[in-house]
Amino acid sequence: MKKILMGTVALIALASTALTVPVAALAAFIFARFAFRGREVLYTIFTLGLLFPVAIAILPIFIMVRNLGCSTTRWASRCRRRPSAFR
């Protein structure tokens, strides 16, 4: 059971990193190089998203999944929404 759980955690971490880094790099490039209408508004929204700790956003999701009794399954990790400044 412990090996399955560690494999699931590693899979989620690798997939999250593989998706987040390219998206964040492209967003940073666009904000740095291009001037477009709404740029400041979007930048402000992304920056405000960084003000909230991730634990505050994840806690209600964890409590809900735990109450459903599926906190150690792959289904629970697929159904959650990962909090991020780049949604």
C-alpha cells in the first residue's frame, strides 16, 4: 500500500511540474514582451493569486475528499483542482 501511495504522489508531482513550468514560462514571456489590452489587469489577478497560501485553498478540498473516504485513491487526485496563480 505504501509503495502504491508513493508512486501516486510521485506521478502527481511529475505531471504537475511538467504542465506548470511550460505554461508559467509562456505566460511570463508574453507579459514581458507584448503589450496588449488588459495586460495590467491580468498581471494584477495573477499577482493577487500569489497572496493566498496554497494550504488555505487545499484544506477544504482535502476535508471533502477525506469525508468521502477516498483520500488515498487516484480518483481523488484526478478530481481535485490544483490551486495556482495561473488558472
